[in-house]
Amino acid sequence: MTQSLTIPRPDDWHLHLRDGDMLRAVLPETARDFGRAIVMPNLVPPVLTGADAQAYATRIADALPAGMEFTPLMTLYLTEETDPADVAAAHAAGIVTAAKLYPAGATTNSSSGVRDFTKIYPVLEKMAEIGMPMCVHGEVVDSDIDIFDREAVFIDRVLDPIRKEIPDLKVVMEHITTKNAVDYVKASTRNLGATITTHHLIINRNHILAGGIKPHYYCLPVAKREIHRLALRAAATSGDPRYFLGTDSAPHTDANKLQPCGCAGCFTATNTMPLLAHVFEEEDALDKLAGFASLHGPAYYGLPVNAGEMTLVKHDAAVDFPKAIDTVEGPVTVFDPGYPVHWSVA
Amino acid sequence: MTQSLTIPRPDDWHLHLRDGDMLRAVLPETARDFGRAIVMPNLVPPVLTGADAQAYATRIADALPAGMEFTPLMTLYLTEETDPADVAAAHAAGIVTAAKLYPAGATTNSSSGVRDFTKIYPVLEKMAEIGMPMCVHGEVVDSDIDIFDREAVFIDRVLDPIRKEIPDLKVVMEHITTKNAVDYVKASTRNLGATITTHHLIINRNHILAGGIKPHYYCLPVAKREIHRLALRAAATSGDPRYFLGTDSAPHTDANKLQPCGCAGCFTATNTMPLLAHVFEEEDALDKLAGFASLHGPAYYGLPVNAGEMTLVKHDAAVDFPKAIDTVEGPVTVFDPGYPVHWSVA
């Protein structure tokens, strides 16, 4: 007997597409399954202005293979010099959907990020006024704060003060990894949503560090202890519309992962939907997958649900996914959950 | 003005020398600075019997370059099949100094280790009777126990019951990494000592995981959060004779470190004594270095202090250490503390 599940075509509310050859290599992996994606602006140099975002959107459109349908939702990279008027104009023109706050140094290509958060209050106030969401990488970067505490400390020291100062600002906590963040979102009354990645529903920190060090499981924010993974699973499968899918899929070549200081990121674009079907089935929550992957994100962003559909099929035999995708820069390993998966996209 | 410090020639109470070409490559790095070392028995296949240990000691002697003086203190690898009579005979003959308990699967080449600890009680009782120490890798391996909890859980579930059952057994907790272990040793009244590695005095888990994943800082037991590093520093520099140096220096080639499942171990044989001088100076405890590196270990093992001396010299300029040592299998990266070091061995 074949089990199948049909849901509205999903979206990815946090995605790294990069640029040039890498963009051309990874874009089809996302466009095959997803209608839209919030595209991260942390290129080198970053996407700082409406003009930058417009140019990047054109490059993405040019890289899309013929016959594929995909809409990139562009974002701006917030810096202490971001011009509120430029942001508002780009948003009004429909060029950008959101702006992204990176604490300086928090993750890949974040050195242009914000050090003094009060300096961006004028642009955040403008965003609140025009209803433009702020996406945030929620980690402090102080070297004296333990890596596993950085998300919880960010909520207390940075995010909560910003939200109290500008309560009308619509916030998306990206790639939450802790029970602290789940609880913070749950306790909010308005203007707070959170994305959860595929890999944070599957791995905890033992997967990175027990029995050998596994750079392909390393991302930022780093996976935490099991209690946090369980809290993320409970949130994702709860049906609560404040939690939705953002894969944070990030293509780093094996050479850049397996080096003395390896890059942060997991590449999950290729197999996210089958993995999510596996996870939601494990949690006896397949009826909640449409909400998490297809409905809650558009609702939070004030966008329509995609018109198309996706059918996921469960097979008796385990499904083979590519171990890696080839790129001009070298192979990019596809996230391996470490167990057989029986679902595929029809 | 040149500062210098002369101490009795130190020993390394926990060392991996491997075998064959690797043994020849790494042995001089230890023999240059250390009089003796407790040599780990986790070869493939492991050092199981007195005859194995005798043969391995001969291979080590054969690999020692002419003109170098070094005495390997041999150990046996405890399994559920270890013969108490063979252990006692090897100890009586002066072939072996201690026996090592690895929980099965805890670290490199530990698959032959112990699963049911009660099965080794007869050999541990024999060791208690003849005054032969047990060295122990103190981590449980249960997949449901968080990697950062495994040492503390081992103390509660495994080590404390063994010590209560066989109070006359002399135990060395190897490479302790937690305040829990420091406190457990401190609270003991007899028959418990602990080795501390060079690298655990220098790095915490942020060094492995913040701003990129750094396999060269990965070892087992893995470095913990800062509070634990500070507890280890306080113990090592306290003058308490129950804490002494065991580098756990382990040569893995860069190819084996920088792979999808990288090997556990830091190679510190080359620069341990300058690094320790740096650490003890930072703690204003240079007067305690002789105890930690040269006196406490022999006292615990009931052996004489080495006859020779070592002088450490502090330079105005930072000292250069080799980035790696060459081996037939490929380069082995030398532990990099991440800051300039001004001490060298005279």
C-alpha cells in the first residue's frame, strides 16, 4: 500500500542561493520543490540597497532553468549605515520583502553586520511603519559567551529590547535552535514568528561531536542538546502558525567544510521535503506538514498561498538521494539524516 | 632580562605513541622533553597481554633515536576476557605499570573495550591486591547521554560504584575535562588521582565551534564550557598532588582529522612544556609547574622522580614551533594555542 500526502506547494522562508556559478548549481535544487524563498543577502559584498536587491533578483531569474517556476523574495542586509528611505522605497516598489539583521561576525559573510543595535532603530522604526518584516540571526557574538548560550542571551540582551522599543516591528527569528526561543515565540502576543530548519529537527550536538567530529553537521546557530531538538519538533508539528519552514540551506563545498576552520552550514535544499515528511510522520503529525511548509509562512508575511500542489509519496524501500551536487567550485555534500528515508516528492 | 625556570625532568602520564612508522615519527617529540610516559595500549589490535606489552616495549626501545633517553611505562588494555593471573605476572615482572579501562566505543580504537563493568571486577580486585593502578577513560557512551555530560555521568554510574566495591584499587582518571571530575577527585580520601592535558587547560568548546568548526581542537573527552576549563586550571596549578600532567598527545594525520568523521585527538608532544609554562605563568603559579609535570605523577605511581632537569626560558620575542611534524602517513598538525608563546625548553 502506498501512502501519499498532497499539500500546497511549499516555500522556504530562509535560503542561501549565493551568486554566479554556485547560484546556477543550487537554484534548481530549491526551485524543483519550492514556490518561493526568502533569499539571504549575505553575498560578498552584501546586498545593501534596493538597487543591489533588484540586480540580484535579475541574476536569480537569469539563472533559473527554462520551465522551472520560482519566485525569489529578496532581502536587504542591515548595517549601521542602512538608509531608511532606500529601504522603504525598495519595499514600496515590491523589490524587497524583508531586511535581515546579522550581528557582526555571527555567521558566514556577516562581517558587515551590526555592532551597535541602537544605530539601526531609525530603519527599524521605518520598517515597522511600512509593515516590512525584520529577519534576524539571533546570536550574540561575544567571545566570553558560550556558543550554546548565544541564542538565549541574544533574546534577552538584544531581541527583547528591540521588540519592546519598536513593538510594531514584525520580526522573524530565523533558524531557532533552542527551547528558549520556542518558548519566547510562544509567549509573544504579536509580531513574532520563527523559522525552523530541516536539520535542526533531525540532529542534536551529539551528531556533530560524538564518535568523531562531523563538519557536515556543523551550522550556526549550532545544534544544541536533545531537549532543544525535541522542543523544535514539538513547535514545528504543533500547528501553531508562528513556526514555519526556513531551511537555511547553504552550499559550502566539501573543501570549505573539511578544513582547519570549516564553514558553517548544511545543504538541505535537495531533500528537505522528504526529510520533513519522515520527521512529521515520526511525530504522528503528517496533517501538520502543510501548515509548517506551505501555509504559516505566507500568512505571517501577508502573501497568498502558492497555487500549485506537491505530493509526497511513501515507498516500501528506502529512497536514494544524491550524496552531493556538483558545482564548478567542487562537490557540495547533501545533508544526510543518518537513517533511511522512505519518502519522495512525486 | 631573561626569566628561566628549572624543574626535575618531567613525565607524561598519558601518551599515545602508536606503532611502526608513526611511532618512529612521534617518539622523539616526547623523548626530547620527557623522562617517562604512560603509554596507551589502544593499538590495532590492542595490547592485551604481558607478552603484547613486552613486545611493544621492545618496538618502542628500537624506535628511540640514539642518544635519547626515555622509559616507556607500559599498560594493558582491559577487556572482559583479561586474565588476572597474566596481569599480575606482567606487573610482577616489571613489564607493565598500569592497566587501562576503556568503555567500549568511547574513543579511538576502543571497540575492544568493556561493556559490562562487573565482568572486570576479578581483574580489578587482583590489581588492588598487587597495588597496580587502573587508568580510566571516564566517559559513558550511551547515545542518549549528551556528549558534554558523559564524564559526569561516568563518575556517578561507573567509577564511583567500582571505587566503592574495590576501595583498595588505585585509580587514575585520565584527561579530566569537567569541574565535576575536579571536585570528585578533591573529595576523595585515597586511591584517586587525575591527569589533565595541556590542551584542556587552553581551549574550551567555543574554540572548537565558534566562528567555524576546528577539527584540530577536537578530542575526546571533548573540551567543555569555560567554567570547566577554569576548574582544570585551578586544579593543575593548585599544588594538590592528586593532579598531574597527562598530555593524551595523539598523532592523527591532517587527512584523518579533516574528513567527514574526523578523528579525536590533539598532538601536543612537541610544545607541551612551553605551553604549560605559559599557562602556569598566566595563573601566577610557575612555582607549581614542577609539582604538576615532574613530582606528583611519580609520587602517585610510587616511582622515583627523574634524575635529570629541564630548564624553561622565557624570551622577549614569541617562539616559533613547527606547525606540523612530517610522518610517512602525512603531516600531523601540532597543537596551536591560538596566541603567541614566549617560552621554550633550553
